[in-house]
Amino acid sequence: MATDDPLQKTNPEDRVPDAAASGHLVVFDEVVKRYGDHVVLDHLDITVDRGQHVTLIGPSGSGKTTILRLLMTLEQISGGLILVGGRPLSHMPGPNGSLKPASEKYQRDIRKQIGMVFQQFNLFPNMNVLQNITEAPVNVLGLDRAEAEGRAEELLDMVGLREKIKSHPTQLSGGQQQRVAIARALAMRPEILLLDEVTSALDPELVAGVLDLLREIAHTTDITMLCVTHEMNFARDISDRVMMFDKGKIVESGTPEKIFSEPENDRTREFLSAVL
């Protein structure tokens, strides 16, 4: 950020009021993530508005998936500030208006707003499809089981798998398992849906069906989406904004039309020429 930006301050508690007042649903303010001496994210600034679809593209190892993992608190930041819905993710209120490192309970509460679909399906093998979808709404959100099961049936209709409601993951194809994983994420009624290379583990003939489902979700709901993908046509179709990453930084950001048709950065042009 520019040095005169009100968020550009030393301490997280100094930056939170200004970042929260910005009105963005997700804010990454000068976020750093490092493993030892290796910097994965280098003072990253991102804002995502409610209902916006943002796609992250770039070479493997550029930091894209790390962004999603930080939002899910599967990783913790090394510096900077992340806000979700105006609340800091890595810090929580302390005494006298200060901030202290966030507890797991505090982060779990914020995480209720976020659903994530991973590269691997991560379904519970000992549970059938219905149980996989209803487990978290019942035990995390506290929904009545009948309500959770009704919601699961609606979602299975949407993903075209109502007839598989009693099947176990081992009885499903990869594409079917990923559809169940999408239904499971949506069952939590998240404000934000994170998609991490959701077709990368699928056989080529199964990819189109999953992408068509995600297109439908993007075009028919107001859910905010943050997507990491190498499927460039999909990114073009569903995105309001596309960000090109390289070496932990955003090298270019803009509309799909701009990024895919008239990229300005040499690294963007080089990457797109290799994947399109």
C-alpha cells in the first residue's frame, strides 16, 4: 500500500479500525508468510468485496494456495493483518483495546463464514454421503439434524447426486466425490467459498461436469468466491477480477477481459502463453 494509506501502520491494533471501516469482506493488509528464510507471501495486499468472484492464477509455488490456507487458519501469518467481515483473523481483542494472538475458538467462530473445497476430496470414508454433508452443520453450527438432512437433500439435488445419498465415498467416482465435497462446503451456508484447484485430481473426462456445477453456483448465488485454478476458460467465465501471482506477489490484477486479452505484465503474458 502507499505510505500515506491509513492502514500502513506499525501495530495490528492501529490498522484494524481503518481496515474494518473499508467495508471489504476480506482484507489482506501487508500479509507476510514465511517458512524459515523462505518468503511465500511478500507484504501482500488484497481486498475482496461481498459477492465478488476473484480468481488467483500463476505458476505452482507462487503462493496462491497459501492465501486460501491462511483464510481457513490451516496456516498462520508471519506478519501483517487479515480481516474477515471486519474482524481480524489472526488477532482477537485484548485488554484496554489491544490485540492478542487469536485463540482456536475465536478463529473457529470466524471460520464458520468460510467454506473450502480442496484438491483432494477429504470425505470421511466411514460415513455415507448424507452423513458427510450433515456432520458439520449439526456439530459446528448446531442445526437440528432433520433441518441439516433437508438441506443436504436439496444440495444433492443441485449437484445431481440425490440417488447416492446412502453411498460411501469408495462407491463414488472422483467427480462424484468432488460434487459431494462441494455440497458439504455449501451446507455450512458460508459467505465465502474457497476453491483450491478442485479439478486437479480428477480424470480429464470428469473435469467439465464439476466446472459446470461451479459455474452454476457462481452465476445463481451471491456467494463470494476465491478460486485458485489452472482452468483459464473457467476463470474467464466466473471471475469479476483475476490476479496473477508470481513469487508471493501480485504482478497484475484486472478484469478477465484485460488479463486474458490485453495483459500488461511480461510475466503474465509468459504464463498465459504456456497455459492457454
